[in-house]
Amino acid sequence: MKQVSKAVVTVLGFDRKGIIAKVSHVLFDRGINILDISQTIVDGFFNMVMVVDISEPTCTFAELQEDFSRLGSAMGVQIRIQKNEIFEAMHQI
């Protein structure tokens, strides 16, 4: 069985149509699968967290970060992707 390498994608900004579709499209185009997703809208603010499989992407991690930075700027939202190891390290004693 292959080892799964995970990353966390976060999106924050004012709600608008197409946020999930556009973020998902970037992931699909880069060969990245969504493993889990949670999104909420509170008083017009959109918040989404995705856990994605970055085991076999068709681009570098830095290129993916740049893709999301450009998309976020174009949509007026903040999109970040971080490798899962960062979150695991933060929660270890």
C-alpha cells in the first residue's frame, strides 16, 4: 500500500459563488485528491478546511502554493496550503 502524504488547504474570505469549485479545480488539475472537507459560512464569511493527498502531484509544492496565492488574489480570499507535518509537529510534546 502506498504511503499517503497529506496537506491542509485553508480558505477564508467573504462568501461568493464558485470558491469550492475553483479550489477543487486547481487540485484536480495538479493530480491531488481531496480526502476530507469542511466548510462553513458565518455572517457572510466563508471558511473552508480541506485535507488533501499530495502523494503524486503533477507540480512542485511551491508551484501549488503559488497557484493558490494567485487564485486567492483573483477571488479576494486567502488560500493557504501547508504540509501535514507542520500540524503534527505543533501537537507533539
